[in-house]
Amino acid sequence: MPGGVSSPVRAFKSVNGQPIVFDRVKGPYAWDVDGNRFIDYVGSWGPAICGHAHPEVITALQGALEKGTSFGAPCELENQLAEMVIDAVPSVEMVRFVNSGTEACMAVLRLMRAFTGRDKVIKFEGCYHGHADMFLVKAGSGVATLGLPDSPGVPRSTTANTLTAPYNDLEAVKELFAENPDAISGVILEPVVGNAGFITPEPGFLEGLRELTKENGALLVFDEVMTGFRISYGGAQARFGVTPDLTTMGKVIGGGLPVGAYGGRAEIMSMVAPAGPMYQAGTLSGNPLAMTAGIKTLELLRQEGTYERLEATTKRLISGILQSAKEAGFSITGSNISAMFGFYLCDGPVRNFEEAKSADAQRFGKLHRAMLERGVYLAPSAFEAGFTSLAHSEDDIDATLKAFSESFASID
Ligand SMILES: *Cc1c(COP(=O)(O)O)cnc(C)c1O
């Protein structure tokens, strides 16, 4: 296996470490094959918002398993999850299920082009939209973590249609529209960036993109694969009150099984086959196991007070992290929204990927190792957001903050 892993960031290359091989996960914890327990702030990179292996999700899955793992035909569970997504996410009137966030983003890009009849797309530096060819331009996540150039094997003819701008820079987007009249199908972005660390939209940025796309006959697409059902039940769009035309989802809506989805205005989604001519398909799409995990996870999340609890837990965590770094004399900037957080070892503010890159990656590597030694598992990258869950208790946060305080004191 290349690098010993099935997905690059797991290899710990950027923190000068060796991958940890996990044996099992439960609640806020992960155990490695040597029996070490870690308090986990990766949460399978986002899905584990109710805590790993939640008993109700497991019980529901056991029930579904008895009825078979894949039908290759419609199942009622798809309708149930579709209704829940449509009820929750403001932009979504129709939805199509796929098997990963990458797939959702690939399909949504094709749909943007099919609907507008235009080929170009604007993305932002440091945003990650899966590993499809057209998106591997100044991408975030593992591409940023490993400092890779835009990937070989991606034809120049493909990425010629991908335009990029710095995050939080409306003027740059305006210029791209002016330079490419009637050629841009739309703008895709992470409404809160989790794949270049943790960058929030400045006031007016999302609203400005909404106006600019409308003025130019282009579509606005929120990639909510990470933020969906995490920033709030209705995603970042509900939280910020800006409704895009189309939305991609993944991670949380699969409750730990492989799921992605894209949806939006019915007028646009009706282009998707077989309702319309834009082709997109999947053998295992909408399978009963994945739908079951998604439904049960959303049921748990929509209970009263869920997001208030997640906000309180996460706020206490990030405040403690900032404080202990400062006590150790280190520059740090960081914040959270709901159950998503991040910090950079540099002076703030960090408004885009260029500024994020000024964070001290060497020091982050040392911190990462020191935290592992103290039983806390952070994302092995200075450019990935952290995730909390409903399973993280006050005691877990206390133990984590103690580890941070000791770790910052132990490194240079
Ligand atoms: C994780 C992620 C993806 C890709 O999803 P996969 O399921 O890993 O293919 C796309 N966009 C964003 C914003 C993500 O965080």
C-alpha cells in the first residue's frame, strides 16, 4: 500500500511520525493495536459527531444488516434520509445520494456545467473538494498538508477551466468574472474552511458571493461535506443565512458509513438522469446500511440542545488551548464554530491559505507528538480542522487541556 495507508494524511508524514494503526473506536476514544487509548479529535475526519460506534447507530445497523446490505433497487430508507436532508438544509429541494464527498463534488461540477452551459468554475486556494481532476488546483487537505504541487496526471486541458481566488477576497472573484464573461458556471467553496486548518468567512463574504454569482448568471455551490450537520443542523447555510443554489454533503450524513450527497433547487436537480440528461450513477448508492447510519445519526442530532452542547464543549476546548499556548510564550490564533475548531501557531488573523502557511509547522509536529504521548489524538496536520462530538465529556476536555498545557511546556 503506497505509504502504508489508504488515504494520504493518515501516514503522519507532515508531523514526522509513523501512522497509528487503530483496533477499535468507541465514544470519544480510539484504541491502537498496542492497547493505547487516545481521546480522539479527528472523529474519522468528521462523521463521528455523535461519538464513535454510538449504541443506537450500531443497533439500527444490526437490524438493517439482517435485511441485506445492498438492494440495487430503491429502498424506503433513501426517501426517509432524503426527507430529513430536504427539511434541514435550506437550499436542498431535491437530493441524490452517492458514496463519498469526492463523488458528490464531481457530480455537482458536472451539474453546474450542464445547467449553465458554461465550462469554467471558480474555487478558492486551500479549499478541498475531493480528489477529482478539476479540483486538484491549489487544493487543501492532504495536498496542502504534504506540500504537493498540483498533482501530475491531471491534464492541463482539464484544469484550464478551474480558476482560483484567495479565500475571503471578493475583489479577486469580481475580477475573474470580469475577465471571463459568460464563461463561468459558478463558484464552489467550503463556507467555513476545514481543509486548510480552520478559516471562517469574513462578514459579507458569503453574501457577496451570493450577489456576484446572481449578477453573472452563475451558480453558488456550498461544499458542506465537512460543515453539513456539524456547524448547525442545517449546515453553514442555515447558520449564516446565505442560501446557495447547490450543496454537497458527506461525512456526518453517512454516520460513519460511506455516503455523499448533492442537492439543491429542483429546477437544477431535475437535470440529473433519469429526470434529465446529465448522467451520474452508482452501484452501491443509497444502500440500506449507509442510509440507516445516516438516518439514526440525524435523529440523534436533531434532539433539543445538541448544538448548544457541542458549542459549549468546543468553546471550552479552544479557549484552553489558546491560553496554554500563550502561557508557554507561543504565538497562536484559533477559534471554533459549533463542533469544529482549529488553531494556527502564528499571530492572527488567518483569513486565507497564504496566511495559514505562515503557521509554524515544525512546532506543530512537536506538539502533535507530545499530545500523542499524552493520549490525545489530533489531526496529523497543521492544515486540518479538529472535531468534537457529543461523546466528549467535561472530564475528557479537562484531560485534553492538561495534556496541551504539559505539551506546550515541553516543546520549543
Ligand atoms: C472530506 C471532504 C471532501 C471529500 O470527501 P470524501 O468522502 O473524502 O471523498 C470534499 N469536500 C470537503 C469540504 C471535505 O471536507
